[in-house]
Amino acid sequence: MRLLVIEDYQPLQNSVVRGLREAGYAVDATGDGEEGLWFATSAEYDVIVLDLMLPGLDGLTLLQRLRRRGHSAHVLVMTARDAVADRVRGLEQGADDYLVKPFAFAELLARVRALVRRKYGAKSPLIRVGDLEVDTCARTVRRAQQPVDLTAREFALLEFLALNQGRVISRAEIWEHLYDARAESTSNTIDVFVGTLRRKLEAGGGSRLIHTRRGMGYQLGETP
Amino acid sequence: MTGSLRRVLIVRTALAVGAALALAGVALDRLIERDLRRQFDRGLADKAAMLASIVELTPQGYELDFADLDMTEFEVTASQGFLELWRDDGPVLYRSPSLAGTDLPAPDHSRPGPLYHDLALRSDRSGRAVTLQFTPRREPADAVFGNRQLPLVLTLARDTSSMSGAIARFRLALLAVLLATVLVVAGTLAAVIRASLRPINRLATQIAGLDDGALDSRLSETAVPEEFRPVVGRLNELLERLRAAFARERTLAADVAHELRTPLAGLATTLEVTASRERSVQDYRGAIAECRLITDDMRKLVDNLLALARLESGDTAIARRPVSLARLLEEAWKPFREPAAARHLQIAWDVSHDGEVLADPALLEVAVRNLLDNAVSYTDEGGTISLRAGTVTLGVVNTGCALTQAGADELRGRFRRGDTARSARGAHCGLGLSLVASVADALGADLRIQAEPGGVYEVALVFPGHLKA
């Protein structure tokens, strides 16, 4: 999953970005509203974490413009303004969620995850594919009741494939959703990445769940 | 004057009215009495003159023919009037029956005209007499009588008891009327005063009803008597100042809370994320350093907010002392030397020591410190800061400007517009520039900002000529 963090207070931006990356997300960040709008419209983000008081273009205006262009990214607004009027306005302008500073990072993370679930229409945090259980809430994976140990990045990849199960995901999509703007890579990276995940899932002797569709991409499912 | 205003008013007015009435009564009494007595005396004089006119001096002697006059008062039964007639050298010519043989006094009558005197009559009655010296008519008129031409003396006395009685009765009546008047006036006064003071009572009730929660209400200035309007006006003014002060306090509290939220969030998230897993010592050190920077930010924020609040409330008296701009700049720079060196900043000095202006040194220092802080924090690493002090100018220029002109202009207006919701922070956190703007305003200086994104950022405080020390 790929996230965009638009927050101008550097220490907060740093810690939020770090926390989100360590949670397995690909994160791009900026402290400027104009730049944020440019980022948002030039890549596919699953969730945008947006501070309202920004230099250049303020958060609400940015949100308005995003929505006017039909952009459908889920937006979590982060701000010091806590008055009911402000919250209502933020939500009415198109925010999907509203978090008042200061907040517990764990809450931010949980809300981001909820927004991701919403984006993929998964109401339940538990995704089942055959005997594979992916708990997007607890961030755990079980294959035939046996826990599978994945890194946060590997889990993110699996989560992405699982949320789109049955559908063929192109390498480009994987690239878009799992790598941030800093990443420099070739398609080989993705293949290696998928390969590593595959190996871990099949370690206990289970059948192949991640199928390669030559020329198209990858698909998570029971049968090829 | 303590105690009830109403009671004092009533008592004092009643006393004043009473005193006035008493004086009037006394005057009236005196006038009436004098008049009555004068009338009495005139009556005496007329009667005495009449009596004197009927005395004839004939060759046979003195003839007193009282037949045509009303002599009833002189009779023994009446005993109201008493008459005695003498010849000037002594012998009594006539005594009225009422005298019953006694004599009336005949005081010194050498002066012409009637002489009035009081006397005691028989049975301790008081009386009033007139003594008259006259020469009797001669009958025949041309007769010459030799040595029997001496003047005659007549004393007519009357009982004054009825007059005294009348006076006494009058006095009593007057007293009664005056007392009644005083009582009526006092009663009316009490009612009138009570009614007139009702607006005051209403005002007092209104004032008693004022409290912290009702600072929006105002006392009515029209429902009060003219004399109280200035008082009510002033009270309303004070209420307004109180309300504004409370509002400012609330705003300051809200601002502090509001502004601190973001750095607090930074602090909270940094600590939380750092603690979320095992990290290297270097990581921990980095996190701690980051947190220290954040708390620094918060401290500066609080200081600036307080300074701004004080400036706005007019609490700080702006001093006007000669301040050397160059020296102030040099002193203010000292704590920034190390942080500047840590960021490899080049410092260029362009100061002339003849720049002296009239300003508040403490306030100016706060402003300059903010400017230097911004410069050191936001100049690009390895960039240059130019510190300038001219005759009336103080300027800080740095490379690596990240603001647009519009952005910079927005920053200075934060509190000016009273817009607490829109805190344009961006690259310059901490309200520094808006504080500098407020200080410049208070000191009468001009704050000039020039921002060129990617280029140079220039801030200058320009003091007008008349502030040159």
C-alpha cells in the first residue's frame, strides 16, 4: 500500500513517515501544499494523510481540488483544529476521516488501515484464500493454522494481493502501490520480491497461491 | 456620608424647610405684633388728641366737656381706659372714674409729640399709655389769661390684655399651621425622594447583577438621572475593557493550546514510533535530539505568544531609550554563533556603530532574536546570513529562501487580523515573524520583508527619522 503524507512540521512528518514505513507502507512525503497536490495527482495513493494548515496551498483547498478532479484517494485529515465546525467542514469537503493533534500514532495507523480496507471494499480484516489467513488488523499470516513470518514489506505485498484476490495485478500496479517515490528499481526487484513471498508461503508445504500470469502480472488465488 | 441617602435627604430637607418656616413664622409674628401694637398706639394717640382738643381754657378756668365723646371705657365698670390731666406745674385737673383716685405716671414730656410708655395697671394688668403735652384752646380765642397759660399734660392709658390675648392666639395658630406644614412637607418629601431615588435603586440592582458571565450586558444610560450618566458611562467602559481582557485571555489560552498541538503531536509521535521497536543507540540519540528540538520550538512558541499577548493588552509600557542598533545586533547574535557554525553558515557583518534610535530595548531584542532564530534555522546549510545595522535600519538577510512574497506577507499578519484559526506556519514555525511585526508596530518602526523563493530572504526594521536618538 502506498501512502502520501502532507505535513509541514518536519519532526511530525519525520516520525509519521518512519512509523508508517516501518508498518510496511510505501510512503511519500512533502511539507508543501502545492507539491502535495502534484504528488497526489501524479501517482496512485491508497491513503493520503493530510495536514490542514499548510504553506502554499492550505489543506482544505487541496482537498477541494482533489475531489473536484474526481480523485478518489482516501484522505485522512490531521489537524490541530478540533472544533466541531472544523471537523464537519473537513468531512464535508471530502475527507474520509479526521484526526486531531496530538494523537496516538497507533490510532493514526489503525485509521489508515481502516481506510485501506475501505478502499478495497474489505469489511473484515480477515482475508481467506484457501488455507491462507491474512489478518490485516493483527498483521499476521497463517497457512494451515501455522503462522508465517513475514517482514512488514512482504506483508504489505501479500495484503495488496489478497485485497485484490482473483484479479491479476500488473507489475506496474505493484510498483505503484508498494514503492514510494524515492525507490529506484527495475521489474526484477518486483519479481524477486514476489519470489521471496512465494517461498515463505509455500515453506510449510502448501500449494502455490501466487500465480504468475506471463506478460500480465501476478494473481493470488487457490487455482491458477 | 454613610448610611441611607434617602434618610439623610429627608432629614436634611425637612430640617431646612423647618428652619425656613420657623424663620418665616418668627418674622410674621414680629410683623403682626408690631402692627397690632402700632394700631393700638395710634388709637391711643387719636383718642388722646381728641380728648386734648375738647379742653377749653375760659376766663372761669379749664372746662372739660366730654359729653360728645364716648367715655364708656373710663367708667369704673369698664375700667378699660384711664385718663388723667394735669397742669404742667403739677396740679391734677381731671382723673377718670376708672382710676379710682390713683395716679397715672407722667414721664418726662419735655420733648414735643406724644410719648408712649408701658405701665402696670391695677390688679396687675398690663397697659399702654400715651402722654401728651398741649396747650388748651382758649375760649374766647383772643382772651389773655396771664399766668394761667401753662401747657397741660394728658396721659391716656389702656388695658392691653385683649391685644395680648389676640397676639397669643395668633401665635398659637401660626405655630400650629407651621407644624402642620412641616409635617405635610416632610411626608411629601419622603414620598417624592423615595420615588426620585427609584432609578438609583434600579441601577444598584443592575450593578449587583453583573458578574463574570454577564460581561456582554451593559447598564442602561438613558434610564438613569443625568447626574449618574457619567458614572454609568464609565462603568460600561470598564465592563467593555473587562470583557475584552477576558476575551483576550481566552484567545491567548486557545492560541497557546492550538499552536502547541502540532509540536506536541511531533513529540508524541516521535516518542511513540521510536519506542515501538528495538532500535540502535544512534536511532535513540537521533530521536532524543529531535525531541529536544521540538521542545525548543514549543518554548519559543510560548514565549512569543506571551510577548504578543502582553503587547496587545497594552500591559507593557513601551520605553523610549537610545539604543545602539549595532550593539544590540551583536549581543543578540552571541547565542546563535554555535548553532550557525553547526550548520556551516557563513556570516557577513555590515554594521555601522553610529546607528542609534529611540526604542524599547527589551522588545527590540525579542524581535531581533526571532529574526536571527529564523535566519539560522531556515538558511540552507552552508548558506550565508548577512547581519546589517545602519543609522536607522536593522536587517537580516539570508540565502536559501523557501517562502514566497505572499507567504511571507501572510506570516506577519497572524495576530494582526485576529485570525486565530489561520496560523500560517509553514517553514517558519513559532509566530516569530508576526511577533516581530507587532513589535515593529509598537515601536513605530517599519517592517520590510522581501522573499524570493530559491533566492534571498531579507527582513529589515526601519526606524523613522524622528526616532533617531
